[in-house]
Amino acid sequence: MRKILIALIAVALVTPVFAQEEPPPIVEASHNAVVVVLKLTPEQIEAWHVIYQIHRFEAGEPDPAVIGALFITRRDLGEQLFDVHLVYHEDFVLLLDENQTRKLRFMARADDAQKFIPAFKLFELIPRR
């Protein structure tokens, strides 16, 4: 293992982080964002590239059958959790009077609209307070 690690470090020092092919723009932009936000030094960037290559090497190729089984298990658990949440929500609504139910529905609609608010603010369609 130690020999592999030394070999990877040596390869990483002479190989750019993005191997032979040009990375997709989103990958390059994400990489640059991490560098800028954390204000990484050139030495830190090189060290990151080395440990990233080690990570990619050790991650290996997972068994597709295992991945498939895990995906099915995750889906089943997600459906069970959805059902549990739905029962909880329905039971909670039964505790409310009509006015409280209206307010809860308003909050749900506001949550749905929240993703659009930045666009409306950008064009100053929402009055400033």
C-alpha cells in the first residue's frame, strides 16, 4: 500500500489534476470556486490534487449488482419514509381549526414560491421594505 501511495504521489506531481482530457466547465468552475473561497495556496492546491487522485484510485470500481441492490433498498426506504411523513402531516392537520389550516396552506404555497423570489427581486417586482 505504501508503494502505491508513493507512486500515486509521484504521478500526481507530474500530472495535472484533470488527467489528459479537458474537464467539463462545471468541474473546472467548481474547482476554481473551492480555491478562491478557501484562498488555497499553490502548495495546498498541489496537495489537494494528490489526495484527490488517491481518493479516486481507492474508490475503485464498485460492483454494479451491489449498487443496484443498494439503490432498490434506498428507494424502498424513501417510500416508507414518505408514507410516515404523510401520516404525520395528515394527523397534524386534523389538530387544526379552519383558520390554522388556511395559514398552514399559505405557508406551503409560500414555500413553493420561494425559489422564484430572487428573480422577482432582480427585476424589482417586489417592493423594497
